[in-house]
Amino acid sequence: MSSASMLPTLVEGDIIGADGWKGDCGRAKPAPGQVVIYRREGQHFVARAVAEAGQMVELKGGRLSIDGKPVTSVAAGSHSIDFLGSPRTVDVFRETLANGASYLTLDMGPDGELDDIPPTRLTGWYVLGDHRDNAADSRFHGSVAEADICAAATSIIMAKDVSRVGQRP
């Protein structure tokens, strides 16, 4: 990971294993909730696939809805981050998608720049960073075509905190 966009799941400097090569895009068949590697303008990025082509997504106050149904989001504590050189404590939420996929997200508050996205019918995968207020994802760049999904992450294979090695992102 080269950024903090996937905190708390992935930490800057983590190395992840995946079920395909970043140059072999278009073969991966992720499930909603999986962390994926995708390409955009010749570069590769990591984010969580939350909805696929044909579905409708919306965000209100930072809370995700898919096909008009709010995704279950439950407070799950707090997390310390470095924000512009200063320590800051942010809220952690556990989101659970309709298929049962569950993961943690960070939220710096309900008034973020990208906390409100009008209902959007998808033409590809909708990907979001787990650190919702610090990720350039589908809210900026739109959905990701299936041909640009390169792989699904399978495990953390290197991390500063060795207790995280082997965990599924």
C-alpha cells in the first residue's frame, strides 16, 4: 500500500497477495466486499469493490446504500490517524453488505466532501477506500469496468505489525 486510503484494513507499506497479476486485468471475478486491484489510466490502485454493474449506489451523510437499501453500518470504536501532521482520533464503523461481507471503515465525520453522492446506476464496479475521507475512488472517477479489475486481494503477506501477516483484507 502506498497510501492510507484503505485504513484500517491495510496500512501504508503493507504488501498484499492477490489471485492474479496486475497486468492480467479482466479475468478477476470479485465478489462484493472484496479488496481488489484495479487499473486506471495505466496505474494500479487498491480499493474495496462494494457494488457491481447494474446496481444503484448512493451515499448520504457518509452512509452507503445499494439498490435503495442502506448497508448495515455499526459503530466499532475509534482509530488514531495522522491527519496533516497531527494525531487525530476518528470513528470506526463495521459495514456489512447484503451478501454478508463485513469490513471496517474510517469516518472523520458526516460532513466530508464526498459523504453525499446522489443515486448512481453503475456501468461497472463501484470501489471505495475503507478510509472514506481519504480515498480517491469511484466517488471521484466513476465505476471501474470489469476489464480493469486485475485481481482480488487474498492476504496480507508483509506488514510492520507481523500479527497482521496472513490476514485476509
